[in-house]
Amino acid sequence: MIRITLGLTALVLASGCSPASNTVAAEPAANAASVASGFEIAMSYDASGYYLPNGGLSVHGWTVDHLFIGHSTDFEFWREAGSAPDEIPVWLSLNPVEGETATNELGQTYYLDARRIRPDSLILTDGAFEFRTRDDTLGDILISGMIQPEYLHTPGEIPHSDAAALAVGVEMGGERIRNASFMHWLGD
């Protein structure tokens, strides 16, 4: 009787080591690798598009035009290409407050000295957003908060202007801005 009980116990313990449970264990290892490289990207919804500051956001002669987050396929291509930090499909676009402008072929005005800054590290998950980098002009930049999916612009709808699709605190150029927010726009 003891042999049968020990045999059944061994069988139950061995079944806990099935290949299906091993694949689940490999997933955190992949996340750990992305966290170690400074980029943790794991969203259950599509957060891609342009995030435009509500009420404006200016620091030391620079105005935030938008924050861009690429589509999940952009992240797949980025990973396949080697995950170079300077090619991640996320950036902060800044315009000089007193910068020189020009007009493009569509008659739209743009800044000649506009800047696109990519993160050195990024957390983009359902519960957290953190864009962190160091810029030669503005120093340390940190945008930290959370995307609120209920305010994301969806195709066929008018964007939720002034809605806090991205609610954050911002540290830029030595200044701290609390309770900043960005509306979401899918783009043209």
C-alpha cells in the first residue's frame, strides 16, 4: 500500500513539470530580459498614436508638441531589427518656443529646429507608463504615469479633446510639473 501511495505521489509531482508549465515560466524570463535592457513593453490594448498635451507644456524655451507611441507591429519590427534604443517607435517631439518656421508643400507650418527625443528606458504596460532619458539641452527627462484606455481615440469617433488619456507627472529641465495630461489622437 505504501508503494502504491508513493508511486501515485511521484506521478502527481511529475505531472506538475509538464511542458505547458515550462512555457509559462519562460515568459517572465523574456520580460526580465526586456526590463534589463531598459524597455518593458506589455500592453493588452492598442495605445498607439499621438498624445497631445492638454493646456500646453513648455520648459526652458521648448514646447512639447506631442508624444508618439507606435503600433504593436512597429514594436515587433523594432525587436526583430535588434531593439536599438535610438530606433524605438516612441518619441517626444519638441518645438522651440521662439524657433524659425517654414511652410511645407501642403501649406502647413513646421519648426525648422523641432526635436525628436527617444527614451533611454521605457515602461509601457497596462498599469504604468514611464519615459526616461537624458538630453543634452534639457537634462534629465522623466514622464511617469498611466495610460487610461477609456479615453483613447477610436476610429470613426472624434478624439476626446482635453481628456486625460495619459495622466502623468513630468520632470524636464530641472522643473517638476504635477498632474499633466495628454489627449490621444490616432492621426490622419
